[in-house]
Amino acid sequence: MGRFDGKRVVLGVTGSISCFKAAQLCSTLVQTGADVDVILTAAAREFLTPLTFQSLTRRPVYTSLYDVLPDLSSAHVALGAQADVLLICPASATTLARLAHGSAEDMLSCTALASKAPLVIAPAMNVNMWEHPATRANVALLRERGAIQVGPVVGHLAEGISAMGRLAPLEDVLAATRLALGRRPAWEGRRVVVTAGGTQEPLDPVRYIGNRSSGKMGYAIAEAARDRGARVSLIAGPTALPHPWGVEVRLAPTAREMLDAVLAACDGADALIMAAAVADYRPAGVAEHKIKKTGVGLELRLVQNPDIVATVHATYGDRLVKVGFAAESQDVLAEAGRKLDAKGLHLICANDVTEPGSGFGTDTNRVTLIGRNGWREDLPVMAKEAVADRILDRVEQLFS
């Protein structure tokens, strides 16, 4: 979230039992800074009243093709022209058909015809309606024209069964809307590989050597790159974070598994952003059974893990932009500079993990960006989403 400040969102709500969730969606959009204009279809008004959305947005709610704005201009033309994004949630089979075939039967379909804003559709309906060839053809046509589809998903339906047709989680709907608003020409067709989280190097079937990385920074970078329109592969160690919508996720619990996944994903990629905290060492051997307590000390022999970024540089050279992280507790900038040169990086993000608001597991970070030829930028403490944007701004410059 946090990418809706000042954006004009036209939210179309159609007739589906899941339309009650549109009120929560509307509230979230408003709370994150969007100006939301709501259009209710006649079927949606059987479930919800305009007052619900008027109370949330403090703006008029539109229900009729003949509604006008305060200046007496035609509402469907003005809203369509002013919108930054047209979001239809939930999108019924009827509305999908109207949009696909250019019908202008109601306020929502007319607004869609009058708008050049990107379209996001979140279908929700009975499983048989969703699987009908007519519905699938309508959705395919809308996608061909550039619409972003999110959902439906498998889940409990109003009929009492679990099947495909449930509205996508609202977090995914918001992510699709951010993508619609954030796409940039410089990222069109780009492939970006991002790593996140810490690796876990097993000692036995129960224990492992690991670190405190939460994966939040890497996930924020992956989502920010997706929002710009890149095709993102996220290679993650074990984390408690949900997989982000619109991102290809591959799990790689150990350093060697992450190396294999990264090398494969970097073939043809435009950038690698190595935000994972990869274990430098692993046990020389893994016990077949749980190591028992014996009353005496336990000595472990560790061997060094391969350096993933250095291996990528040796394999692909400068065919892709390479970004690394230096999470240090002392001599932060000196160590970051050493890694920048040794690993063939274009950019390194240095941070002191002992500093409040800058360590593992926090929602903020304070980093210094260091590039080749001595370029440097010191950032203040910022939300990790904001740090991700600053990193990607620099990557965008490196693309050219």
C-alpha cells in the first residue's frame, strides 16, 4: 500500500454476494490516500446502499447513467476522463460481458467506454458461470486489450461449496491496482530476479544454522519491481511472509539451493537484486538423526558456502545489473566498498544492522547506496517500500 496518494480511483461495484467486501476495499483505498469515486450498478444496489460508500469517501456515489457532476457535466464522461485507474470489484459476469462487447447500458459500462485509464477486473461468481465459454472468452478479450485480471480463487462460495469463483483476497486486488498505476516504460519487458530472507543450513533433521532475516526488504523490492511492470522472479529462503500477487516465487531454503535457483533465473534477466541474507558457512556434514545431548560440548566443522553474486558475475558478467546488500555491524561502508569490487556489483546497499530501525525484522531501513566510480547516496530511515523505490530508481538509471 502507500502508492495511492493523490490517485483518482473509480471503483465499480457490481451485483455479487461478495460486493460487501468492496466497502472494505474502498475504505483501504481512502486510508492510503486515494480519491475514490464509486459507481454502483443496479444489481449492486440490491446488496449495498450508496450511503455506505458515501460515508467512506465523503464523495457522491453514482448509480444512474444520467447522473451529473456539480458543474452539470456528464458524470460518466468526466469520471472516465479524470480516472487514473478503473477498478471493478467484484466484477460480475454481466459486467464483464458489457465491457468486452462495448455495451453502454449503464453508468459503469459507459464510464469504462469513456475512459483511457487502465482497467483492473476482480471477477467473482458461481463456478459454472465462471467456467462458461462465454465468460472465459469475455475475460480473454479484456486481457488482450490490456485489462489486469486478479482472481477469482478457489474458496467457499455462496452456494455452500468450495470451488473456483471466490473473489481474490483484497490484498491481491490492491496489488493489481498498484501495478495498473505504477507501470513505467523503462521496465516494460524487463525481467528482474530478487532474493529475500535468510537461508537455513541443516545440522540434523531438527536443527539448522540461520540468521534473523525476515525477508521484508527483498519482498518489498520484488513488489516494487512488479508495480513498475517488470516480470519478477522472487527466490526466497524460509520466511513467514505471504507470497506477493503477480510475482513468481521459488523457495530455496539453503545457500546451494538458492545458488542453483538464481543461476537459472538470471539466464536472460535484466537485473539481479540480492537482498537475501545467505549463510556464509554450512555444516560439513548433516546428521541423519537428531543430535542427542551428551553432557559435553558439541564441536561443529563448518565449510564455506559459494558466493552467489560472485558466481553470477563469473557466469553472466555485466549482461545484467547486479545489486547486493552489505548488512554489517562495524566498518559498514568500508566492507560494502570491498564487496562492491570483489563481487562485480553495479550497486551495493550498505546498512548497519545494530542501528535502531535498520536491522532484521523491522519495517524500516537506513541504507547507503554505493555505486561504481565512487557514486554514493545516503538515505535516511525510511519504510522498506520507500527504500525499495530508491534502489529501483538507481537500477532504472543503470538500465540506460
